Amino acid sequence: MSTPKVLVIGGNFAGLTAALAIKSDLQHEVDVTVVSKTQDFLFTPSLIWLPFGKRKKADITFPVAPTFENAMVEFKLGEATKIDPVAQKVETTAGTFDYDYLVVATGYVNNFDTIPGIGLESNAFSITWLEGAEEAAVGWTRFLNDPGPIVVGATAGAACFGAAYEFVFNIAYQLKKHGLKKKVPITYVTAEPFAGHFGIGGLPGGEKMLGMFFGMSGIEAITDVAIEEVVPNEMRLKDGRKLPFKYGMVVPPFKGAEVVKSAPFGDDKGFVAVEDTYQAKGIDNVYAVGIAAAVNVPWATANPVGIPKTGFPTETMAHTAAKNIASQIRGVAPSERKDFGDIPAICVMDAGNNGVIILADKMLPPRKHGVMIPGPQSHAAKIAFEKYFLWKSKHGYVNLP
């Protein structure tokens, strides 16, 4: 009898965690292969610091090949181009791979098509990817030599609101350090129905606390509004307002990989509808984890608001899928279940030298418990978590908390 084959598409948070957890559990009982279009792991939460010179690419990345090799996981650098769940094969730029179990961990692509004037080499920066954050760093240097108004926005359909909040508060902190706080007006624009919604429905006292942070930082917040377009030095809102700026950053909506969109189980955004086992609906040997897993938005708002799936939820999904694949290989039905909405919310919002720790018993309401804890310890906690997560991931210790 041949050794079962697990193929993982994607090698960042979700893919790396799932692949190493499966191999750690089953050891020589399974062959695990990871195909990823990038050779480096990227700690995306730290991209908020890169434009200000607080981090460089080398500080927040590491090559994944040695990590997988040490764990006896085969790594192939390539991009998946076609998934055939009937033949159980995946075509990639590195060759064609067959599988017994497939884990889709393809992450996100910035959907710059929704708003004219955003993206690389455009009218406003986006720090949700490495190249965009590096371009924003060049722009920040230019800005310091010729300062003016700043606008930070999160578009309708966006889900990564945490990054937008962190970036605007870090900007306020940097302006203070450079003696520009009273000279540079800052505006925060968001599709959220209220400040502190975060794409998770908000937490008790969250709107008031965010208002306090905005007030202390001298930031004007405009909520519940969609961005129409961004032209040179001006953000235009759908309600007719026009916001001039010398430096602009916009968080766009995310979409999934094209290969998932074209797969039989992919939706029109490139995500995969899943059971609470993270099996693709109707396909027992295909799993989707992290941003690749589709999550239904449980509310209706005037402007579409997405749900964040990064960080702790991604790890939880990956571990759930890994345990279920291990069960199947051992001849046992998948029994590990974790509905996305029931995953605990654990997040740190950095604000330069301050911040907020966000804790809740569930990602999505209704909840029994939820709290936001402000203070400078939040900044220290984010730095500590960055170092810890990069260390444990690089060394393959994904089973650690």
C-alpha cells in the first residue's frame, strides 16, 4: 500500500502551519508536499512598520525551504495553475502533482480593480503586501521633505481594518516624533458603520475607545462611507466629499487566487465554501484554510464590510484541517470541528508606542465576553509576538501556542 500524499498549495501562515502539523502528527505515515509561488514566509502584520523604517524585508521574512526540509516536507517553488479534484491532480509551474488530500492555503490577492487609482505605482499606497509597503516607504521619505495632509482609508468590501487603524495611528506617532503633529491634518476614512467595528461587529466600548484614540492623535474619522476613486493628491468619496492629501494609503478588499476561482469548488471571488471541519463542501479530501476559506458575513451594512481571517483564525483553521486529515489517513471520520464564528478573537492593535489588546470568546457575535485593553503594553506585546511567531515558524514549532 502506497503512502498517502498530502499536497498543500501555499506556504505562508495557513499553508506552513497545516503542512508541518500534518507531518508532525503522522511522521513517516504520510508524504507532504508544499507548492508555493513565493520562497519566503512573510509576517504580514509587521508591514505597518516597514514604511517608517522600523522594519526591513529581512526582519519579517525567512526562506521556507530549509524549514520544510528539516521537517521532511517536500517544497516546490511554483504557482498552481489548475486544480482537478476528480483526477486529484494540481498543475503548477513546477510540474503536475497528484494527491490523496489537498489543502488550499492560497491566501489573498489585493483587489485593486474595485477602486480606480489604488495599487502599485498609483495615486495612493497600499501596505497590505510587501511591494506596496516598500513603495509606501519611498513615499514616506518624500513626504517628510514636503509634508501636507494625510488620508488613510479602508474601502467598501475590505476586511483588513486592523492594518488601516494601526497604520493611521503609527502615522500620527511618527508625525509627533518629527514635530509635524500640529502641521499635518490626518483623516481616516472607512466603510465600517462605526469606528471599532473591525469587520467583527465591534466590541463593548470599542467605538468610544477608538474615538478617544482618534482624539488623542488628532485624527478626523469619517465612517460609513465608500471611496469612489483616488486621483493624484485627492481621495473622492461616494457622498461627494473630496479629501486632498500629500500622502495616502488605502486598504483594498481581498480576493482569492485565480486558480481557486477557476476550480470546481471555488466561488467567484476565489474562495472555497467549507464545512466546520474545513473540508470543501461536498468534497471530503479537499480542505481550505486561512483566507482561502469563504466566510459568510452575518450582517447587512450600508457599505459592504468584510471579515478578517488572518492571524489566530488562520492558525486555528490550519490545525483543524491537519487533525482531520490525520484522522482520515488513519481510517477515522473527521471529528475536529470549529465554526469560524466560534474561534476566539485575539488581536493586538499597535499605535506606535501605544495600542489596544482585543480579546473575545468568539470572532463573530453573539458573544458572551469581549474586552479591549488599551495601553503601551500593547505595543510591547505586538513586538514580542512578532519575534516569537517568526522564531516558532522558522524552526517548525507550529504546535506551540
